[in-house]
Amino acid sequence: MNRSEWSITMKTNGTGDKRTVLEIDRVCKSYVKGTRVNDNISISLAEGEIFGLLGPNGAGKTTLVNQIIGLVKPDSGGIVLDGVDIVANPNYARQACSFQAQTQVPINGLTTMQAIELVGRVRGGGAGGVRKRTRELIRELEMEEWSRKTAESFSGGMRRLVAFCMAAVIPGRIVILDEPTNDVDPLRRRLLWQQVRNLIEKGSTVLLVTHNVLEAERTVDRLAIIDQGRVIGTGTPGSLKENGSRNMRLELILEPRSEVPESPGFMQHTILNGRRMIVKLEDDDVAPAMQWARKLKDTGVVEEFSVGPSTLEDVYVKMVGNSDALIRPEQEIENGTYAS
Amino acid sequence: MARTLRSYVLMLKWQALSNKPILPLEAAVQVMIACGFVIGLSFFYPDINPTTAKFLVTGAPTLILLMTGLVLAPQIISMARAEGTFDYIWSLPVKRIVYLLADATIWVLVSLPGVVLALIIGAAYHDFSLEISPLAVPALLLIALTGVFIGYAIAHGAPKPQLANLATQIIVFFIMIFSPVVYPTEQLPDWLATLHNGLPIKYMADLSRGTLTDMDVNLGLAFSVVGVWCVAAFLVTYALVHRRR
């Protein structure tokens, strides 16, 4: 697949009349001469949306975020937040953005309450209001058990939840969340996403940096996919999926140790991840594909199967095309043979 | 101004809480170092006279303050740099200089018990009286801040955090063995004595001696040289923490 076929150039912020809060315009950054970590990146965030920045490890997502909050200076291009040039005025960005870093947050020695309250106060909140909001976040994320414990004993997931609360206690105009759910248990992930939506209701705009495509699909209003420093697709999850042409997918779970089945004619675009096999389908291929899958199940080749609409993950895999970098490493096969 | 002060108090609280698990240990180490300097070093001298004893005891505050500023602080900073925590700290709406001053305050406070104990134990052990001038407070504060800011400059300026640790170890070795802190400058070879005319170490020791005893020291010169080093180290640190990658 030619990467350009998947690219959608956004001439506007893509959200109708909503005001643009953050405008990233042709930003380039190299740490080593000749290797661009960010290559001509242009993105705009509209007020009140959850914007996803998706891409594999090393795609340049964190470098872009670090330029927004003024830790890194672009080689060229501009970043404007609320009409303010934040490349020239990084202090404004630090006031206007609250940030959950991907790296360690310095909370050892602090209890959950202390860590969240301190950031709330540092961000200008009053003592009473910050305490109330801290308690609300702790309650909503079901962290009461840890509220008065110091962070040294916390798991990675609990540390990330505390870091999220530190970004959410007095949310900025833009709340930047860099991989917020890493190591967080599935139940609290749901609670966390609810809190992310609450941030929108409170008037913030959220920039969500992730390589977890499944979560992003359920959460973001719009997204940009970044690979090797470049934006290779921008739009809503729906618009990106439509550009993926094939709209349906057949998912098969192979029996342990069974061979990859023979390929029928419709099986042109197949992805294999361990025992999980995903086949992209045209609408006309759905019926024969179901018959084929049933036969495989009856003969003991397949443990289970399902047919459904294509997901953002399918589009993402096609666009990025770099299987090693995915959260679930996948191998592409063609005509039944591995081609990884 | 009120906002800056509020930020300073909040960052001071954050740093104090962050270091709480290791502060008692660090204070204990400072006390051990203090005893080591004022008693242990005297074992080098079989017949210790009052002048030598005064050199040892009044050199101890400089050594303790430099150990804190040049070793402990950079090591903690290097660890934080390696973990990437500064990416978070620098993203907060707090002036970086305010964060640095809050951090420096912690390190100065950590080294205080060791300094006081070294002077009390040293004077008692070697049986002489200290003559403490009111200038002792600014003098010791200047030594401490200069040490911390030089440590910060090394820790934030080193290309790799591990290099900062290596550099501070070498510097401390140089200060302990090849610097006129616990012995007079006249005992050094000429070239090393000349080198020390441009470094702050000798003048830091002079600040201690001139404000804690009746020893004849050019305090004006000592304040000036150490002050210049303090401002220079502060400016370098300021530039380093404000640079963008």
C-alpha cells in the first residue's frame, strides 16, 4: 500500500465551527543532523475535543509534545496556543497546559493526596478547592486505599493514576496525556477515560498521546497518525476507516499448533498475531468468508471466529506498516505464507 | 512577588517531602563526616599543635558543605535526570530558578547539623575556643550556596548523568587531598598554590577561619572571590536549566 493513499490532508481543523486552540504548523526537529524526529508536522486542535496522537514507539510523538510545553525547541515551524507564539513564549505554554509525562513523576516520599494537592496549588488553585477536587478524583478513580500512602510502594499503574490526577486537578486549557493508561488495570482504565471526558466538560481540550489504538478509537474525536516523524493520516476514526477501503474484517482464533489455513480468493490482506488472524473483507466477501470460517471451525483448525466492521487498528497497521512497533506485534502474511 | 514566594514555599515542601525518606540518613552521614574530619584527620598529625587543630576544625565546615553541594546534590540530580523527572518538573508553571532555590535550601539545611557538630566536637576534642563572628552566617551560607551551584552546573551540564557523578568524585578527591582546607597553602608546591589562587576552595576555607576563629585572614578578598564563583556558578546553572534541547 502506498502510504500517500492513506494520507488525508486537513485544510481546516476538521471540526466545523469550533475554535482552534492549538496550531502546530510545519514543525521540524532533528537531534542528530540529517535525522528528523519531527518532519514537517502540521496539526490543529479544536476547542473541547479529544485529539489523539497515535504512532509506534519512536515515531516522534513525545518530541512533539515536548515542543508544545517548551522543553524542546523546533528547528523550524511554529506552534501557536490561544493566539500566543509558544515557541517564543514557552512560559505561556506551561501555564496553559497541564501535562502527564510518560516519564517518572517525582512523587516518592509524597502521599497520593500530597502529590495531587501540591500540583493543584502550584497551578494556582486555592487550598480548599484543590483539596475538594483531589478528593473527587481519588474517589472517582477508586484510589481511596492509597490516598494517604507514600508512593514508594505504588505499582506502575498506581503511579500513572496519581500522575493523571496531577494533570487533572487544575486542568489547563490543554491537558496533555502521554500514554495515560500504561500499566493501569482494566477497571480503572474505564474510570480514567470517564475522567478524561469530564475534563472536556470542564472546558479543557485533551491531547492524548498513545500507541494503544483500541483505546484511542473509543476515546478520541479526531486523531493524527505519526510514523517516522511524519503525519501520515489525520481525521476522525470513522473517516480514516473509510479511507481504508475494505470495511469489514474476519477475525479467526486458530487452534493451538494448527497450520495457517489455505487462502481463498478474498484473502488478500491478512494479518497474523500469534493465533489471531485478521482478514480484511469487501462487503461481497462476507458470506463466503463466514462459510469458510465455519468449515475451519468444524474441521478443528479454528477455535472461534467473528465478523465485524473494520477497526482503527486495521487501518493503523496498514498505514504504519511497521509490525515491530505495535503494542501487539503482528506479522503480515500473503497467500498463507509469512511475509514478516 | 507573592506568586514567586508561594511557588518557592510549595516547591520547598515538595522537595522536603521527596527527600524525607533519605534526609535522616543524609544528616547521619553528615554527622559521621563531621566527626571523621575533626577527629579522624588529626590522626595524620602525631603531635598536633593548636594551629594545626584550628586548621582542621575550621576546614571541616568547608569540606562538609562542599561534600553536600558537590556530591550529594549532583548525585540526586543525576538520578532524576536519568529517570527523566526534570521533563515533568520543567513543565510546571514554576520559574526554574524558584525550583533551584527551593532545592538548594534543602541541601543547605541538610548540611547544617554536620557543620555545627563538627565545630562543637572539634573545639572540645582539640581544646580550644571558637570566636564566632556575626559574619559566620553569611560566610557559611555563601560557601554552601557556591558548592551547591557548582554541583548543579556540573549535574545539569554533563552530557550524561553518569559523567556528572564521575566529575564530582574527582573534584572531591582534589578538594580533600590537594587543597589547602585542613592545612596551610604553604605546604603545597608552588604551582598548585598558584592554581588555588584562582579557585574558590582556599577562600572558602579562609571564610570559615576568618569568621570562626581569631586567625588573620583577608575576609574581604575571600568574600569577593567566593562571591564571584557563586554568581558565576549560579548564572551557568540558570543558563543550563533554561536551555531547550
